[in-house]
Amino acid sequence: VRVELPADLPLLQADGMLLEQAFVNLLENAARYAPAGAEVAIRGRSHGQEVEVIIEDTGPGLPAGSEDRIFEKFYRGPTAGADSRRGVGLGLSICQAIVRAHGGTITARNRPSGGAEFFIRLPRGEGAPAIPLEHAASGSAP
């Protein structure tokens, strides 16, 4: 897993535990459906008044035409993951509910170079403090 977050990525007013669950669901899906050794990247960037987080992998991608359906409750693609297991079809639906509860959107598509990518856009909101990443990581105040 490769993480690419710019130092000036703004903080968000959000429920950290819920967003963590959304990211865990996306990363578990990448691990489940991508073959061993596949790369997963997490990138973040400011996008106007939103923060966009992109999670992408080099796995088999999404079944053609399923880009919107994968967020429906109990929807499961036609194939099992690389580990031969199939989920119950709730993980991405939960991700969508969490992101929407924060006023954001989540979309997915196949990458031109192979694999899938998920785009989460969350509103920046007002009043989130600007804390440089080196201070946030150490737990010290700026």
C-alpha cells in the first residue's frame, strides 16, 4: 500500500471512526479481489471546496457496467476474490452511506491501465484547524 498525501491537505470535520470504516472496507475489497502482489495506492488532494481521496489498485477491476451497482445493498459481482471468498455485498453500500452522511460522494471506475479506483469527495467545511502533517503524526501541537 502506497500513501501519497500532500503536506497541505486540509483537515476535515468528520467522524473519524466512520471514515476509518469506509477506508477499511475499500482496502479489504482491494486485498480480497486483487491478486497477491497487486499494488494499492491511497492519494489525497484538495479539489475546490472538497477533499478528494482516491483508492486505486492494480487488480482485475470492476465488472463492466457495474460501476454504479456495486454500491447497492447485497450486490456481489460475478466472481469471487483472489482468496476464493465472496462477501455479502454490504461493504461498498456501507461506504456510500458513511460518505453521504458526511455530505460527500463516492464513485468508482476501472483504471485505463487496469484495476479499479474509488473516488471519495468530502466537503472541507468551516473551522477545521490547519495542522501540518509532521505535527499531526507526532501528536504535538504546532
